[in-house]
Amino acid sequence: MIGGNFSEPGTTSLIGERPLSVRARPGDGGYSITGRKMFASMLEAADFVLVLAYPDDATGPNAGILLLVAPDSKGRSVIANWDTLGMRATRSDSLVLDECWVPQSAVMFRSNDIRSFRYAFLNWFWASYTAVYLGIAVAAYDEIRKVVGNRLPQGYAQSLAYHPDVRRHVAMMSADLEAARLVTYRSAWLSDIQGPTAETTAALYRAKYVVGEAVGRITRTALTLGGAHGIFKGSRIEQLFRDGALAPIQPPTADFCLWNMGAHELGLDPADLLPPMKPI
């Protein structure tokens, strides 16, 4: 099991640029890695962590190298700071590398322009969160249907599923979920038949945005329909609500998706657009 570890404390998914401060210095048949990585998901269980670093001997500003770091690697430590609103089970603690040495065989990929690698594998970089949050939306939909179907208020012969407001909300959730599912499937289909084209990339952004918005609506509706019984810690609905709330900020963020989709739909070259903020 390999955990991807790319983010750093100084980066933001809103802008999309990811300069690397973690450095990999070559020498003695391997590399010495120094720096800190954020969001090291599955760190406790992973056999290796795949770390993205900047090679010290690189010549271009966008160079990168991917290295496998084992749990027993000298100079590797963990800051257990994953105390978050949702997605707690991923245990995405921070990884600290202090002259952490790995052999040459640990190198999985290296390029003087890592952007081409990211672009070629957008279906993984950008679409993986989409599938996760679509799954959360499905789980919330299934759970609330089970809850209202089984809850029989005292003095009534029918469950809450028969209440007209419940039926209307469940119908709206169903429509939201099916739309999110189909836009996700289409982005996967385009990725399969076209590869990383401009149309595929826009579709991946569109799917992440649509799913991110839908899962927020669906989990909030599930929490509302579940009533006060569902807000306690340990409730499945409460957990799904917390997890769903993070969808718009997980990469690519909702605003980043819209920025790129708008440029694509209008036929604009991103190189001709002004940067979102003033660079140094």
C-alpha cells in the first residue's frame, strides 16, 4: 500500500501552483530528503509513502522527483496533527523528513518539468476526490432512506417515509445524486477514450464541482431529515455530514474548477489570463 504525499504547508489548491520546498539531494547511491509534507493520508498503514520533492541538482523551476519512503527510513518522523472536521479516518498527518536517506531504487519518476506528469495523470490527481465524495453522497442517501423507513413515530401507523415533506426531499436528493453520478461517469468515459485532452480536463473539473456541491446538499438534507437523533457523535448521518462538508475545499477546489471551466468554455488560452494574485 502506497500513500501519495504531495502537498506542503505553504501551498494552496485555490491557486493551483505547487512550488516545492522539500528538497532531494543526490549522493552515495541515493537521495537525502529534507522538508515537511502535509496531508500524508494512510501514513499509519502505508508500506511506503510516495514523496514529491525538488531535486537539488535540477535546472528548471518546475522540476520534480517522486521517491518511495519506507516507515523505517532514517530521518523520517510524523507530526500527529490530523484533528479535523471530517475525513478523520484517513489519518492524514504531517510527514517530516530530516536528511532522510533513500536508495536510488526508491526513485519512481523524475522530470525537469513535473507539470507534464500532473497533466498526464489528471484523471488521478483531480478525479480521485470526485469519486470519494460521490460515494459519501450515495452513503448519505442510502442511510437516510433506511432511517426514515424504520422510524415509526408513536401514535402513527406509518413510518416517516410516508410524510410528504420527506418524500419530496428524498426525490430531490435522488435527482441531485443521479446528476452527480452521470457527470462523473462522463468525465471517466472521456478520460478513457481521449486521454488528457482539454475537453477531458474540463470534464474532470466539472465533475468535481458538481459532485462537491451535490454532496453538500445531500448530506445537509439527510441531517435535516434525520432530526435531532442524527446530530449526536457516533451517528452515521453526523459523520457523513462532516465528511461531505469538506468536498468544495478538497483539490481541485470549487473556485479553481470554475476558473478553469470558464476559460475552457469561452475558448480562452490560460496563458493569456492575468494571474489571480500579484506574484512576487
